[in-house]
Amino acid sequence: MGQLKVMIVEDHPLMQMGIKRTLEKFDDIRVVGEASTGKRAMEIVDYAKPDVIIMDVKLPESRYFTYRYRNSKAFEALSFFTDFAVG
């Protein structure tokens, strides 16, 4: 079995870097693309062809981000977020 191709879509640079560094520790995972907006993600996904997209649910320009590959291979997305109470 080949490597799992992952794309990271996150607008916070430190979070994006942390996710990438964590994934790079695994030999069977390869980060094939990174974007900080939904618009940029749509541009990259065409040529990166990721198997999985890890995406910030509150990302600019991607409120209802849905995508299908041109060859009709669909992927499912799981998104989550955590709000922290301060004070």
C-alpha cells in the first residue's frame, strides 16, 4: 500500500506547521498540499489530488467547502472545532 496523501487547509501558520510536522513523522503519510484559504485550497486540490484533507472549520472563504474529484471519486470530510473559555 502506498502513502496516504494529505492536504492541510489552515489559516493559522503555527497550527498548520504543527499539523505538518506531526504528519511528517509517519512514513506512510505524505503532505501533498497546504493552503490558508478555501479559495487557495480549491486551486491546489486539482493537482495535489489528496486522499484526505485536514481543514479548519472556521476557515476564511470556505464556509461550505465541498469538493468532488473530476473522476467522480468523492471524499468525506470530518470537521470539528473547540472554543476555549478564557477567564
